[in-house]
Amino acid sequence: MNRTNQSTIIKEAINSYLDKGVTDKQDIYTKVVDQLGVPRPTVRRVARDLRTELLQKIQILQSDMPKVNTTSEEDE
């Protein structure tokens, strides 16, 4: 299994456990390791990559939000 394919499978497994309501990070790692038989450091690396990707997507989506005007009329 090549690295890209393995990362995709691990990301899908992580997302699957998150969708099922598992909230403990260590529990997710353990379940993915048991399910896929991959080393724990690999799962942690892929989880880090997944977090980075999700944070980048969140930042993109937040960039379209209108800016809130923080000055009040009293300040003017």
C-alpha cells in the first residue's frame, strides 16, 4: 500500500470514528491501529495532516465572513 493511499484510508477511518461520536483522541488512534494494522506514529502523523487540512479549510470559509464593525457611534 503506497503512502498516499494509506493516508487516505487512515483519514477515512479517523473520520468514521469521529462521525460515530468517539471524542477521545487516544481512543481513536488505538481503534485505527487495531482496525488497519498500521503503526501508531503513522496514525498520529496522518491525524496531524488531517487537522492541518481542516484548519486551512476553516480559515478559507471564515475569510468570506463579513467583518464586524467594532466601533460604536459613541466613539465617533
